[in-house]
Amino acid sequence: MRFSFLKSCLIGIAALCAWNCSDSAAPEDDPASGPAFKVCPEAGLSGAFHLSGGMDLIIYPDMVVTDGDANVVGKFLITEPPFVGSVIANSGKTLLQGIDLMTLPVEQVNTAAIVISGTSWLVSNGKQQLVIRADEVGTVTDVHGNYVGLTDMTGFPLFIVYSATDGAPIATVSIDTAKVLNPGDRCTTTPPVVESSSSIEPVSSNGGDIPNSSNGGNNNKSSSSVKSSSSSVKSSSSVQSSSSKTGQCPNIKTKSGGRTGSGWATRYWDCCKPHCSWPEHSGGNYSRQCTNKGKSQNSNWGDGSICSGGSQMTCTSQIPFTVDGCDEMGFAFAAVPSADGGSCGKCYQLTFTGKGKYGDNINISSIKGKKIIIMVTNVGGDVQQGQFDIMIPGGGVGMFNGCSSMGWGGQGEQYGGLLSDCEKESDYKAAATQTCLKNKCNSVFSNDAEAKKGCMFLAEWMHAAGNPMHNYVEVECPDVLKQKY
């Protein structure tokens, strides 16, 4: 209680000194005109003690100590009330002792302004300050978090910034003159923790028990971008949370004696009833099937596929998704080779290598180390061993097309879908390709928010990477996938 009282006094004195003694803040777009430690743009101001000499430190009223670049170095501990104490480093080592706060000048310093979840860079294009978000792999925002575009390296340390509107270059900035932003320094705050939504599926409009299953597909020999891939060497992209959120990060367990290997990932969405929704293929573990434009589940397993004149189709609830706390892990459903017809309901973890089946580029290299857990709902006659054909709206219809009744826009190339279109339209420039894909996702699925999220998973979480290589291992299926199977 005594310490709390002293801390309250300290805060009050600091604020009073800042009001009476400090110069007004220097313009935020001219760092050279202010003190060296005034580094946070467009933020609120607070009084803080400036300790100069052998070490240039700032002691804030809440006892946090930073260096001149606003990086937190430790805490100030009062050892002799009322205001004499020591600077204790983050490691616990005592850096300085016998510091009397009342002998130090009080300056106005900026407080946290930029929301980041990982290391980023603060740069200026001469007109405004920009944040190159390494935590979101090349996304560029202003200091308020408004999306500006993507970065493209032309030769380190230079970055080109491409407009989010049309993909045109709007600035060239140098990392050499950038300030590094780290979570926890006095220029930044971290995103608030938001409770994730439930993954409970709607009750079937046709009545009956709904099995713990997901989409289906008949003989839809799914395919994807077998003939197309991103090949630009100049871009990175963003990882934003446009995909579904379902809960806490699951514990993925490798299946004893399960299959392992290497291969590549493709994409498709043909709207057909899944192979694993048919009684003769499911083994009693039925994959979900839907009517009503993929929105209404039912258990009429003998009904035909929309791709052959029937009523059953893929459920849009089987779009790829992410889980809160698992930024580097995604979840999806996929088709495997027809020769693996007994794989219904099996799960595999794919770990991306940063290489591409048809060439490497920054979009593909940016997902190196990311993992996606897939659950098998379908087979494809055009899917090869080691290939996992991931179900992604707008990924291309492949060999069959049941999407004509969905009310969506054009689905792009038969093999490769919207991404293949964008690669060609942007002349394989990676940043422009990703911007194009985001625009197409928004346009093509403007009347279907769920399908749009699935399309955005490719544009954002997968960085618009076409045909990335992976290593795979069979795993126990996590509940977040079984709930949607």
C-alpha cells in the first residue's frame, strides 16, 4: 500500500513538472527538431524523467525505463523514499543506483501509438509516416493501422511500397533510416485479445441428426492450380485475420505409424458433393453435405451431387480457417489422389518449405515454416501422390463445376482460379497479384461473406502463394476440424 501511494505521488509530480517545466512537443513529422527520445508518432504526451550522462534513459511515471529509442530496458525501483531508487534491467541486473528523480529534468515524451503484434519498421515517404509490418509479412499501414499497400524489395535496404488500390508503386523507402518497432516499447501497443466465435454449425433445415461431419463431393475429381503458380520475385504480402476464428490453439499429435512424405499444395472449389459424403465411400464417417447454396446441412446421404443433376453440394462452412493464438497454423479440407480412396476423415499436417512447385518467389518464401492441418473429404483423379488439393473458394473448379447456381461471380481459370487470373493480369508481380486477388475475392463473393473469407485465406494467410511445396505427416485430427467434417 505504501509503494502504491508513493507511485501515485510520483505520477502526480511528473505530470505537474511536465506541464510547468517542459517545452511543447516538437512536430511529429520532424524528429530532428525534438529530443532524441521523442520517437512515437501522433501519440498522446506524458511527463517523464530524462536521465542523461553515461546512459540516456527515460523514466516514465509508471516506473518503466526505456532507452532513447523507446525500447524498454527495465524498471525503476524506489529504494529510499520518497524518490530515490535504482534502474533495474529486464535481466534483473542493477544498472544504476542512487538516482534521485527530483533532480532530473522532466520532458514531454510521446506514448504508445502504433498497434503491432510483432517487429515492424517505421519509415517516412516524405508525406506521411508508414509502418512496414514484418509481423504481417510486408503489409504497409499508416500509424493508425489503416491499410496502405504492400512492400516490394528492389535491393536491400530499399523497399517499394505498392498501392492497395491499383498495385502501382507509391513510394520507395529505406530500411536504413527506419526505426525498428518492437512489441512492448513505448511507441507501440499490442492488439486487444478478442474472444473467438463458436464453431457450432447451424441445425439442418431438412431435420434429422447432423453427424460430426463436413462437406462432401461425389466423383468430383477435384483439381487446382496444377498449371499455374506465382512466379514474381518482388513481393511479400499480408497475414490478416479475414479467416474464420474458432477457439484456442489445438495440440497436434503425430499419428503413430502414419504416412509421411513431401509434395505440394494446390487449390480448388468445385461445389460438388464430396466423395466422403457417399455411403459407399464414407465408411460410416460421413463428410458434411449441403443444399441451399451450400448453407443447409442434411443427412440424405444417398442424394446425388449437384455436379451430376442432384441436389447435394459442398458446404461453405468448410472454408479454410485459423484459430486464435495460432497465427502460423491454418486448418482446411482437401482432396487426395483417387488411389487414396480410403483416406476419408484422415488428417495431415503440411509444413511449407518456402519453395514452389513451379518456381520460387517472395509470396511463397514468406510462408516458409507455416503449417496447415488438412482433413480429407474428397479424392481427385487429377491429384497426384504428395499433392493435397485444398478446398478454397475461388481456387478453380477443376474437372467438375457445380458452382453455377451459387450466385457468385466468375471463378477464374479452370485450374488455378482467381489467383491464376491475377498472376497473368499483374504480369506475375507478387504485390500486385495479391492486391488483385483480394479485390477479386471481395467482388466475386460480394453476396457470400463465408465464401469470401475462404477466398481471403489464400490471399492473406497463404500470401497468394501458388503451389507451395511442403513436407507432410499424418496426424490425429483436431476437434476444430472434426466439428466441421
